[in-house]
Amino acid sequence: MNKPAKGQDKGDKPGRRRATSYDVAELAGVSQSAVSRVFQDGASASKAMRERVMAAADKLGYRPNAIARGLITQRSNMVAVVISKLTNLYYPEVLVQLTQRFSEHGVRVLLFALERESDTATVLEQMLQYRVDGILTAALFTPEQLRTIAGAHIPVVFYNRSSRDQLVSSVRCDQEEGERWLVDELVAAGHRSFGIVEGPADSVVSIERKMGALNELAEKGISDVTTVSGDFGYETGRRCFAELVERRGSPPDAVIAANDVMAIGCIDEARQACGLQVPGDISIVGFDGVGPARYAAYDVTTVRQPVQRMTESAASMLLERIENPELSPEKRAFSGIPVRGSSARLSADRS
Amino acid sequence: MNKPAKGQDKGDKPGRRRATSYDVAELAGVSQSAVSRVFQDGASASKAMRERVMAAADKLGYRPNAIARGLITQRSNMVAVVISKLTNLYYPEVLVQLTQRFSEHGVRVLLFALERESDTATVLEQMLQYRVDGILTAALFTPEQLRTIAGAHIPVVFYNRSSRDQLVSSVRCDQEEGERWLVDELVAAGHRSFGIVEGPADSVVSIERKMGALNELAEKGISDVTTVSGDFGYETGRRCFAELVERRGSPPDAVIAANDVMAIGCIDEARQACGLQVPGDISIVGFDGVGPARYAAYDVTTVRQPVQRMTESAASMLLERIENPELSPEKRAFSGIPVRGSSARLSADRS
DNA sequence: CTCCGAATTGCATTCGGATGCAATACTGCC
DNA sequence: GGCAGTATTGCATCCGAATGCAATTCGGAG
């Protein structure tokens, strides 16, 4: 027992099972309840008790079983975070930040990654089985699924997906507003013909961005607009630009891409295949403000999402609703941060 | 209590609690054991039984409680996935793929994101409390922590972190081999003076890459090598290149960066600040094979990690060890895939 | 030294599903 | 129709911690 055979049992009982609160109780000569109380926050326990129990506990390498605790307290202290395919370079950052926020509040993250944004059914089943305390999702659920979730009294917060019609909480970046800024700048710079490269058809974000741009263009009285659609990826961005040129016969004055990655694809295609100067011959703008958008070769003019504030907001909204289930749904929209890169010739100044 | 106030209970009992197997049993007029069996795979239950139970189950919206199940079966069906700060663009892909692999096998992912790679202590505590069935980590643990994990009989697989000395399983990309290829190509192309831009000092991957490059350079009899260190980020890449030039007085023939993102930083700095042609005046190579490395403006010569195969391998290694705890540790190293971009002038052909 | 209220501690029960064992219901076969 | 053999089903118990309630201890005041 105390002869280090291979050096890998320093404090562990040679026995199989992990130590339980009963084991600790026995060793410390107290009741199981006492052990349980020592490992809680607001529980009453004398200093002496605390010490005896702690001593026994770490002699046995005891750790409270979160599973058992979850069963009795009806709180798993886990939230589900749902992401769909991250073709969008921008999610990883979000994911890490969210995880850290939750972690700070003693909440664990159960991660679900969807192949397609429509694979929500099985994922929902899993979340429910694991009795997550809340759901933070970057994928949409059907109204029926939402009803199921509501029936289980699980708070949900949508991330950059607002079901306009549904009564749910959400945190999002105001896509329309951002697009309006982009359009205004481009128009002010004298551009009159536009190309719009939209993202995947099933992406709400993409649709919002497209509509935002189209509406603002219409408002500015600009009708020379060609739209092509892609999937948020680089290669597609290139193909979209080529298609744009082909369909129009010549490049437009400016291209508004659904995100930065596609904008970069457009820039490359414009330069390589069409021999255009960007900026100069054409202005190309994106959305998101991801890392590569800042690379010198592109320096994309874009609208950066305030990721930090958004994740903080999302996490706290969810946590609040876990604590207080009666809170009514709330939608928060954050303004994106305009980034004047060099991929577009913008008006000098007029914030 | 049973007058649908707002119309949001369509099949749900108006009561508070979620349905349990007892509720289902009662409604179906059978025993709780029967319900339990119907919801298992290899359990024996007659067709009639199955139907009655299922009918009752979905009338009540019953879902087995994974927490309770985990308590009795001693299997949480959750694995912990630990990632550290993802300044590396390459992780997100890994994360999603891993999650999907596990998901296919009915295993959930509990995500832990470290601020610094050294914050493993609290994270470890959490993992143990949640009784995860296995750990897949991209961060290192101390020998003592590993002993604790081993004591709890939890299998661990390291991802791109091999503790050479420790007896643990790991999946990695052979960094040295990749660097050797890069060096060979550069030398064959006639380059004789080198700059090495390494990553963060606490990154095993970075160290392996640097050593791989240095060893091969030494073997080739090349001694004109300057090393500067950064942190895997773009901005740092730029600063590193500047520092390199400053320290040497002039740019080297070639730069070997610790990863693609830094290589891109170097390329931008070389072009913008030094007015160099890349390739032409200087060759710059990276590692990883991330998306931006393929962007036309950079087209980085690099070694691509076979992410798909690596994640599959890692997931199955871990799952196997969960099923069969007696399996001995295993280290798998995958060869990277050489990618001849245009950021370096390489020899024509000699695979 | 005694008594009262507050703080500790222990007892017993609970959470929801899994499973060994015994009882019962079928199946096929002679 | 009867019987052995197998497939179903139910009973009782268990997993590990939390907690209401009662018993006990402790502290301080009079």
C-alpha cells in the first residue's frame, strides 16, 4: 500500500471504485450528509468538521460526482451550445469565448456540431436527454422543436439567428444596419453599379445581409444590381465573382460580399482572372471582421461584429434565464463596427 | 392547471415535472423495468410491449434521463475535449470534426477551452467531477495530473502533443518530417541563408517544428540561420520578419515560419515594408495548410496536416480505450501533406 | 449553574433509470 | 395435450449526493 510499486499509486486506494461521499464519511467518522455539506457553498458545517472531512477527502482523492448531484438537484449545470458547419471562420472565436464565459459561472458546455443546419432533430433529442439547463444556438429550430423545448422549460438564446416571428431570446449583430453603412459609403464614393454575392440560401444571416444591402441600394435609387449566390467559402467567392462578371458582361463598380472570406475570394478573382486593381478599378467589401480580412494583401472594408460583447451578452442572458425562468424573452442587437480597409475607395471622412 | 392558458401545452402534461419512466409505466400499465428495457438496445421486450410503451412515452413526451442513466451505469457517455487558445486557425476544424465523430458513436462532447495552456488544474477538476469517460486534449497536463487521471482510470488521448516521456496515447502530425521536407526543398532550390520564426515558447508543436528545421538545416551543412520567436499570430509574424531583417541586416534567402498564419504575416511584411518579391527575392514557408494559406495572394508553401484522418484516428483511439480500458497506450504519427504553393521557389520536381 | 436559542449533525428519503433474479408466458415438438 | 426450453416481465435494489426534519451540541446570558 505504501511501497510505490510502479510509482502510480500515491494516494489512490488500490481498490477499483472511485471514492464516494460515504467512503469519505466513514474515514472521517461522520455522516454522509456532513460530507455533502462540506462540499457545498451555503451549507452549515463547523470548522472542525470541515477539516476532518477535507483531510479524509483528499486522502481518498474524493471528488463529488456531478452526475449524482445533477440527478438530485435537477440541475445539470450544463448548457448546450449548438453550432453549424463553421465554414465561417468567425465561429471558433465565438465558441471559445462562450465556453470561457460559462465556465466562469460554473457552467459546463456540451457541444453539438451540425453537419447541415437542418440536422437539429437528433441534436435536440440529445440535449433533452442530458437535461441541459439552457441552450445557446447558432442554428435554427423549427417551431415545433421550439415548442418542445419550451415544454421542457429550457431557456434558449439564439446567436445571430432571430426568428422574427418566434417569441425567443436572441443576441445578434445588426446585419441590415451594417450593410446600410457599407452601401452608403460605396455610393458616396461614386459607385453606381453593384454586385451582391450572397451566402447559402438557408442562412438567415446571409439573407438579412442581402436584404439590407438591396433595400439601401433601392433607397439610394440604384437599380444596377446583380446578385449571385454562394456558400460563405473562399473558392465559391472566386466563382461568384467570375459569374458576376460573366452575367453582367463587365465588372460592377463595387461588390458586396456576404462575408469577408467571400470578399477575399472576389478580390483574388478580380485581380488574378480579370486583372483588376482592388481598390481602384473596383471596390469590394465584406462582413464579419475576421482575421484574414486584416491581412495586408486584402485589407477588406467590412463591418466587424463585436464578438466579445455579443458572447458576453449571450452568455449572461442565458444564465439569467436559467436562474429565473420567468424572465421574458429579449432580443439584443449590436451594431457592427465599421472598418475602412483599402479594398474599397471610400469617401474621405463622414462618420 | 389544465386549462390551456396560452396554448403552449399540446401534448405535455400540464404538470410541472418532466415525465419519468414511472409515469410512462403507469400510463402503459406495465412496470418501470419494462419501460427501461424498451429504451435500451439489447434488452428483451415483446413487440406488443414495445408498442404500448412507445405510445405512452410519446403521449407524455418522455425522454430517458441521461443523467440518471449515467449514475447507474457508471458511464456518462461524455468525453472531455480540451483546447487551448485557438490563435491557431486550424483548431476549429479539428473541433467540429471530432465532435461529429464522437456524436456518431453516441458520445457527447464536454468542451473545455483554456485561456492559457497552463490552466489545466481547474479544468481537470471539472472533468473528473463530471465523470467523463475519456479525455481528448490539445493541451498538456503535468505528470501529477496525468497520475490523477490514470488513478481514475480515464483514458486520455493527446492531440498533437506528445509527451515523449509519458506513457500515454497520442495522435499527431509528424512535425519534424514535415520540416525536413520544407528544408530539403528550400535547400534544393538553392537557398543558403535562413530565418526561422518560431511560435510561443510553451508550445510543444512549435518546438518540434523548430527543432525539425534546425536539425535538417544542420544536416545539410547550413549554418546561416537566424531564429526569432512569436506566438502563432499574424501581427507577430510581421513583427518577427522585421526583427529578422533587422538582426541580420538583410533578409535571408528563405524564412521558415512556425505556422501558416505567421508565414502570411512574414509575406506581407516582406512585400510591404521591405519591398521584396515573394516568391522571387525570398521564399517563405509555413505549416498546417489552413484555409488562408491557399488564398491567391499568398499561396503558401506548407505542409498540410491530414486533419480528417487525424481526428478520426484520435476519436477511435479514445473510443476503443473507453470500451477496453486495458489497451496499452499507442502513439500514432501522421505524415503531413506537402503543398507546393508559390510563396517559395522550389525545385521543379522530386517527390 | 441553568436555561434558551442558534448552529451542527445525523437520519431517512429522494432523484430516475438499470439490472440480477425469480416468476410467468410463450414456443415448438413429440 | 403435455413438457422442456426460451423469451418476457416484474420485483427489489442500487448508483451517489442533497436535503427536510429531528436530535444534539454549543454558546452566552442571567
